[in-house]
Amino acid sequence: MVEGIELVDGGFVDWTQKLLGNKKERLLISGTGIDLQFITGMLDKII
């Protein structure tokens, strides 16, 4: 969290279990909001 804004999110999803019909299937996803980094000026601080 930067300046009260979450830039990264992720977690386990169950749609692969449903798609494959396999309860043991696990998928961990993650992502970052590059657009929010532009809006908040974070990229200027990093580069």
C-alpha cells in the first residue's frame, strides 16, 4: 500500500477447479496496477 492506495493484489482462484472438474487444482494469481502507479507518480520516484 502506497499513500493509502493498493497497487498489488492476488490470491487463489477456484475457476480452474470448476473448469477442469478437479478439486485438487490450485491457481495463484497476482497483478499490479501500473495505471495507478502513473496516476500517483510512483514511477517517477522509482526511476
